[in-house]
Amino acid sequence: MTKKIDWLFIVPQDRLQGGAEQLLINLVTYLADNGEKCHVVFLLEKIYGDWEHLEKSCVLEYGTSRNVFKGFLSLIPRLRSISRKYQVGRSFTSQTLINSMIGFMKKLGYFKNTSVIVRESNSIFHLLSGAKLKRYILAYWIGYHGVDLVICQTEFMKDQLLKGMPWMKKKLKLIVLPNPIDMDAIREKEKIVLPELKHREFIIAAGRLVPAKGFDVLIKSLKSLQQDFPRLELLILGEGPEREHLQEIIDSLELKDKAHLIGFVPNVYPYFRGATVCVLSSRIEGFPNVLLQMMSQNTKVVSTLSAGGIENLEGVFTCEIENEAGLTNAIKTCLLTDTNQYRSLFDAELEKRTVAAFLENTINNL
């Protein structure tokens, strides 16, 4: 008898460094806790161990290389083997090139009875250009014809995708589902107290140290805020290739004692809870899960309009992207406003974004 897999997930690596990875682990955790048989395939070998706690409740299959190109090459025979050994009910992926691969394999007949679900993690046609964009366009053409359902995070993302690939409107089913948030998992992590944060006034920001996150603009805003808020510091959580450049900006503005690149931290919630204000300074996002995480812990939240849907989040102070003066003014206004009444607004928004509701809507749209 053919063995059964209820859900097949394909994940680039085992580190929870972005919103897509956090979404996937939330889905797997919920499904496994509710008795679903989940099989998670990682493109790369085990490096960070961020998924280890799921080893007893589902199958975790790691790659054999740390090289992304080799990981993609080895993924083809690995998926072919899974399709032959198991009856796979549904697959879920959230990276365009991986989405394309599983869709293409279904076109070739390997996952005939599998509902192939893919999620768009970014507005590719708004984010990329040149040769890299052409590579992604090719991936859409090659693999998405085999996809059963495409999930976009926002209407803006869906509109951008259809504008760039108009053939999808007739050939594929595209829906918009807002990102879910796992409040049960958050409630466990938020209990941690960090004594070193006590009595400090600080802006908190989090994300990979890359240009898209706009941390350079935020650091410059901190300099402007020092006149009115001399005790205010900036803590940036995350790691990435822009570290040296950001540190140079900090040094040039004489903010060495005020702006701190903390690096990657496994639990961001004590920082979000203890912050004087939480700030998302991005230039572009698919939809920032970190913004929802901030809203779960704090009522003082500022965000650039870096993704569709942010303007609809009641209680979040917003400004245009890449605008130092606008960001400074939004932070200042937030700091001077009594935001206690926003707790009920934030809670109501988060209650609509449960993992259970996300999965129910996904399945109902197949």
C-alpha cells in the first residue's frame, strides 16, 4: 500500500530569517498538532536547527549541500522519489523558483493527484529588474501552469503579478489571503524578560540587513530625533550583507552610543514589548509579518507604506517610503500620542489572521 503524506512543504533552509519561513513553520506546527502527516523538504543541509522541535511530529528531510544551486539540482530527484513512494494530498511552497519546480513536476506527471498550492512571497515585478526579473518570468512560464492555487498576500501583489503575467488570469486561480500570525506561539515567547532593556528608551527594528529594509533611512531619522528625544536609542535586530555599510553611517553621524546592530536573535518579542516605539522602515515588502509581530506586543508602531494593505491597519502610524523627514515626523507623532486605545484595534486585526482561518480559506479555494 502506498504511504500517505497529507502535506508536503518545500523550504529553502532551516533558519527562520524571514516572513515566509516563519509562515511555513507556523503552518507545519499547526497541522502536525492537529494530526496531519507533514513532510518537510529542505533545499539545503541542516545548519541552524530552527525546525528541530518538529522532528517528533513530522518528517524533516534535509539536503546534502550548503550550495543553493546544488540544492536545486538535488531537489529534482528527491521530489521524484517522494512522488513515487507516497500519495501526497497537498503541497505548499512560498519561493518562486521552488513553486515553479513543483508545478513543473506536476506537469510532467509526478504529482498527479496532489493539490499544488504556492504562495507569492514578494511583488517580483515591483522588486526586481533586468536579468534577475527575466529569470523569474521564465520560472513562472515553466512551472506555474502546473499549479492549482496561487496565494497572494495583498491585492497590490496580485495586481502586479497579473500585470506582469496576464496569461495567469485565465489559466490559474489566484486569491488574496492576508498573512496569518500564530498568537499561541507568541504568547510562549513573549514571557521572556530581558533585564538589560529595563529603563532604556529605544526604537526597535528587525529584519535582514539589506537595502530593501531601509535601515539607513531609519538611522538618519534617529539623528534628527536626538534633539527632542536625547535618551532615545535604536536597536536593529538581524544580520546581513549591509552591516558594514550601516555601521559606517552610524559612525559618520556620531551615533555609536545610540544606534546598535544587535545581530540575529531567536526571540524578538521581548524587544518589541519593551520598545518605546516599533518601526518598520522598509522600501518594499510583500507584506511584513514583523509588523504584525510588533502589533502583538506594542501599541506604538510606525511603518512605511512599503506594501499593499499597511494603510488599512488602524492605529499604525504611516509614512511614505525612503523619506527621512516623513519617517522622523511619524515616529515623533507616535511618541507624543497616547496609543493605549489602539490595543483593542490591534487585537481585533490579529484575531482575524489566525493560522486556522488561513488554512481553511486555502483549502476552500482549491
